Amino acid sequence: MPHVRRTEYPKVNSSYALQYVEVIHRHHKRTPYASNTFPVESYPWYCDDEGLFYAGAPLTTHGANQAANTYWSVYTSPSNPLAPKGFNGTCQFPQITREGLDDSWQHGKDLYGVYHDLLGFLPKKYDPKVVSFRVTNNVITSQVASMLVSGMFCGEEKENVPLLIQPASIDSLEPAYSCSAASNKFSSYGAGSNDPGWTTHLKAASDLYANLDTISGVSPTDSGFHMSFDHYFDNLSARLCHAKPLPCSTSNPSLCVTQKMAEDVFRLGQYEYSYLYRDAGARTLEYTAASYGIWIAELAQNLRDAMHVTDSASNGNKKNSSGMKYRHNVAHDGSVSRLLSILQIEKMVWPGMGSEVVFELYKGKKDQQFYVRVLWGGQVLKSSNPTLGVLDMLKADILVAYFDGLVGQGAKKIPSLCSS
């Protein structure tokens, strides 16, 4: 997916100085989730061209013993009579593929090409005092981060770089915290609901479903595959993203998913995300503000802190003149979708692999005021909210006040929003 790159980056004029950047993006290409694979897949999927390194090691200040570089090597025992669900082969489902790892590295390199090479904003070498990386409790985000850091700061491959992560039960980035009111709101109009705005497209696609079920072997009563097109979308798009053939029936190889059928699935998936996060009306913002409000409050506080640090430095207060300049969040489609909903993006889409939103905080050199620019896919984001509009040098106080109005400073509204 398009992201910030030097060749397309829209530079701000020299009367503004960049103060702070926060990036959030979906992870890169992966194998499908096991729950999205067919009961029996018609061909295997091999991941022998990469290693998923998992290890624990004492930090250098707490021990001299070093860890070996160990990685998972998936295999099937000839003594195990049970067949794995979905694809045979040597992959985890999910895992970031070798192509996804390369994309992650390139993503980091492209960001460095803008924020260091072009703008001179990032330090030449990784500095944990001014740059941080954050992931979710899903390991695929850590797989992306390891390559992205290497792409950004070449030569840091052997360095120990911390990845910030919140406890699984309250993680705001994924998000994973419990919010019953948001879940109930979603259940009233989204996947699995009886809302006509949702069920109409599923009924209209009954012939497509019947053909897909016949080919895949998925039961027509499998609710996971039939409450939305999410499962079929993930299964088919993962194949095409890796130049793999569309599947054929294992019992009748002459029956295959056609390109048109796949494109119909993708089109319906785009409709679903647009409906879930924008087109279902005020319910969408109520749902996303509650279910993603804590991360939004964290972002608002990061912007406040950056403005405070900059003002402290300009006033000669060296004690408060250092601070984080760049935060990077590796997340999921559900994370980015909720954020786009909260920003009331003019045209909602299903965020593809690597889809990116960037918040840039600037300070006017003449008026000493703070401004925010938001980039989506490397270009200025357009909101249908009249308060936000085109998010190009919007006064920072306006965006922060908008976030505070939805979720409260410090996310103080979230407990009540999630219980109401």
C-alpha cells in the first residue's frame, strides 16, 4: 500500500518546523489466519525462506550469558496421523512471509528517506531517547518491527531495540481491552447482526457464496465464513498477494475460483468495511470512539507533550527540552480502520497490508503556533467532519480538542462509554 516515500512526499513550506511524528500502520504481507483457511487446501504453503526467531536473553546490564539465535522450523511428523487444518507445508498461520519481511524493511527505509535524508528530523542512528517502536501482543507485529527497524537504521541489526507492548488484557493499540458497550453496538449493526444495511449484501451474494462453498469445501452453515466476507477475503487475497494460484476443489479440480469471483469478494469486502466504519451512520463513530478511544487519548497526550517540550525548550528550560520525537506503532487492519473512522475519513476502504497514517506536528516560525498534518497513504487525509476538513496544517489544539471531546483527556470517558 502507498506510504510516506521521498518521491511522493508533499513537503511543507519552510515557514514551519517539524516537531514530532507519530506513525501507525497495519502489518505487512502474511499467511492467512488458520481460521480463514479451507478445511482441506489444494496445495501446500512453504516458508523455508525465512526464520521466525523467538528467544529470551538477559540484558547486558543484568547478565553475561548470551542467547543463541533460535527460530521456529515448522514440520509435520510422519508418526502423527492427524492432518493440520488448512495448508500443509512449513508456515505458521498467520506469520509474516518473506515478502512481507522485505516490505517491512523497505517501509522503514522509505520513512528514513523522508524523515532523516530529506528533512533531517530523525537521528542518523537509533536513539531510544527520541525514537520508540510499539507492537501489539500478536507476534506478527513484532516480526514486522524487527525488519522495519533494520530498514530505518541500517547497521542496527545487532543492536537490542525495545518494542513497547502493553499487557494483553488492556492493550489499546490492537485494541484488546474489554468494552461491552462497543461490542454491543457493533453487534447491533455489523457482522452477525440482522440489520438490513448489513444483511442485504449477503443475501444478494448468495450465488457467489454457493459457488465458493462448493469449491472450498466450507460448510454453508459455517458462521465464520458467512456472517461477512472477511474469511474468504483473507484467504483469497493472501494467495494473490504472494502470486499463488486461486484455489480449486480438491474433489473436482476442474472447479476453480475465478479472478472475477475473487474480485467480487474483494469488492464486497470493501463495501463491508465502508459500512462498518463509516456508512452505518453515527453508530460507527460511537463504536470506534469507545473501542479505540484509549489509543486516541494516548496520541492526544503525545501531541500535548511534544508541544510542551518544544515550548519549554524555546523558553530556555533545558530541563524539559528533551523528549520523544518519533513514535512508530505496528498494528492491524482493525486498528487502522477504527482510527480512520474516528477521523471521519471522506472515503473509507479496507486498509491493506502496510496501510499507514502519519501525524506530523509542526510549529510556525513566525506565529509560534502548533499545527498538525495527517497523511494517509502518503498524502493529506481528507475528513468529512467540518471541524477537521482537509487535515493539512490544522491548528493542533483543534485536533486535540476533537479527540478530548470524544474520549476525554487521559481517556477518562472510556470507562463510562464502555459500560453504558
